[in-house]
Amino acid sequence: MRLTVKDLSSIAGISIKTLYHYHKIGLLIPFEIGETGYRYYSLNDLDRLQEILFYKELDFPLLEIKKLLVEESNRSTTLEKQLALLEKKINRYEQLIQTVKTSLNHVTKGEKMEKNLMFKGFEREEDWKNALEEQNSYLEETYNVALDVSAIDVERMNLMAIEAQNFQVKMADFLKTGVKFNDPIVQKVASTHIQFLNKNGHVISKEDFVNQTKFFLHDNFHRDLLENQQVGLSYYLVAVAENL
């Protein structure tokens, strides 16, 4: 059975451009290339693509996925390993979700949260490096830049992550309940967020904040993260930032 690039793109739900990139780096090579340069894939290639996409969901960079699939010749072994890694990731995210919910509950009540509860989820530097891997791979592939993950302050990263999540949750709630972007309450929350960032070592001006929200709006990776949380959130944040 021969599958065209279009067939594979449709079945897997990924772009033809992505499949061309996988071919270019030797990650997924078509079993046949016609005289006109048209690519054809086999059912074995479909299996390999599934394994590639599982590893991408686990935030492995593409070159590491390529290396792993060379080392792992047995498909069942690969799938068993991926299952174990995915279950581990689910457990970590469940813990993080609970931490965010607990943090938000304390914020809503105006209560201070115990420090040992604030940092449940990311307790090791390696956890943060793994969590940032997907974003790093995307930035490298798209913009040829990368985040510096050589030395991570876990406590500070957890603190900043909780603040970012709390801020986004509040903004999403404002948008969902119809509170206008220039409402004083919305503007106060945004200003407080910027003040928090500046007090905790992330120096950012109002102009920087506007540029950041505009970048998130026009960048597929970051826009999708926001839009998956609440439809229209990426646009709402730009409007909030421009009216500070």
C-alpha cells in the first residue's frame, strides 16, 4: 500500500511542510520517491510517524527522537516505553493542575499559601528542562533561538509559572464573563502582574509587555496555548496591554 504525502498529512493531522522537514532531517524517509520527486509512504512509515508524534508529545527534540528510533528497533518495546513516559507525564500534570487550583483558591481568598505547597509538581531542575524542551525545539526550528536551560532556579521558575498561570486564568475569566479589556479591574490585575515580574527579576516595561502579547498573538505555538485556554484570549491580552 502506498500513501502520498497528502494521505499521510490527512491521517496524522500534521502539515505537509512538517513531513517534508522530517524527510529533510532523516527522521521519516519515504520508502519510494517517484521520478517527478513525489514521495510515497508505506504502512511501516505510518507506524514510525505515530512513534515520532508520541515522542513529540513527550517533549523530545526531533534529533533525539531520530536517535531513539534508531536504537529501538522493536515497535512494541518503543510503545511500552512511550506509554510509561506518558503516564508519568500525566501524573506530573495532574499534580501541577492541583497546585494551580490550590494557588488560585488561596489568591481568591486573599490567603498566603504555604511554601511547601506552592512548588508541588516541578521539584527538580530536570523536570523544568523536560517541560521546556518542546518550546525550545519550536523556537530553534522556527526562530533559530533557544532558551538557556543550562542552570535553572527551580524555586524561582515555579514561582513565575504559578504567577503566569494565575494571571492567565484571571484574564480568561474576565474575557469569559464579558469584562472589557479597559475596565479598571482588568487594568489593575495586569499592572500588578507586571509589578510582580519586575520585583522577581524579570524586568519588563509596559512597552515590553505590549510587544510580548503581540508576539504571542502572531506566533502559532504561543497563540494556541492561550486560545486552548479560552477562545479570544490572545487578542484580549493585546488589547489589555495596549490600554495600560
